Amino acid sequence: MREVEAVARAKRGDIAGLEALVRAHQLRAVRTAYLIVGDRSVAEDIAQQAFLRAYQRIDQFDASRPFAPWFLRIVANDALKAVERGRRTVSLDASDEAAGVAALADLLADPAAGPAERLEEAERAEAVWRAVQRLPAAQRAAVVLHYYAGLSTAEVAGRVGDPAPTVRWRLHAARKRLQGWLRGWVSPEDGGAGEQEPANERSVGGGR
């Protein structure tokens, strides 16, 4: 079923339309939530609830536009709310980090890939996980919302409650850190590398 038809069916109250949208967007929804909350089971719960919320609000969706950006904003908002409520804060303890790497590798894996490709995907997942989790919380939220969920800098600013210039600065600082850390997929040894954020910057999700 094409996305346009799935949306039209959902707007008519046909559950088959929602089921088609779930099949098309579930993996990316879970990944988006996971990158923010750092817990796969919580991310799956967030994605499930976001689909139900999207179904309830489908009349507000402009069917002439792509579904994913609109839907992923719901996912990202719910994930940030979960962090703000303290359901899950990302820990860098060794055991939690190892579990996070394994879960992210599983999320990113291509089921049709051969052994060599699977190994490469696992290495990439580990590098991305370690780099993203070392970002300060506010930078991590900005990166996920802007680059993964597809929000504009103005939309990110509105969501996190900070000025757009602050969000642009966070994205710039995060890019510099990630570019250095992910060069050759080498995880950073120094979590404090890169630019330092202003002391008066407000944290998103608790802590820097």
C-alpha cells in the first residue's frame, strides 16, 4: 500500500491505513526515540504510543506533504518528554554502554547483509553510539531533532525552549565533535574534546 493511500485510509478511520504506516516507519521511529532516550524498550514504547497519537491527530496532517517528518516530530517530542520526566537518563557506565552498543547494532543491522557487511554495520553502530552519547545532552537533542527527525533549527528552538542562535551553535559544536570522533570510526578517548559550551547554557534532558 502506498503512503498516500495509507494516509487517506487512516483519515477515514480505517485501521489498515495505520498498520501500513507502522510497517513503513516503525524502525525509524524506534531509532529516533532510542537516540534520545538511550533505552531500547522505552524507545519501542514511545514509538508505539506515537503511532496511536498520530492516528488520533491524522486529521491535522496535510496529506500533500511527506508523512515521516510530521510523524517523527511526534516521536522526538515524546522522547524528550520522557527524558524530562526522568523515565530514562543515558548512563555512560560500562555495562549500560555495552548494552547500548549491542542494541544500536541490532537496530541498524540489514537482515539481508552478509557476515562482512554485518561486522561493518556493528562497527559503525558502536562508533556512532559512543560519539552521540558523549555529546552534552542539549547538543545530543539538537542533533537528533535536526538531522534525524528533520526539524528546522527554528522548530528545534521552539521545542527545547532556547533561541535559534543557541540551537545553531549547538549543532555547529556537535558537528565538530562528531566529525573528529567518527573519523575512521574511532571512538573518542577524551569525552571533553571539542568546544566548551557557555556556562549559562540550559541543559535539555538533564546534565551536559
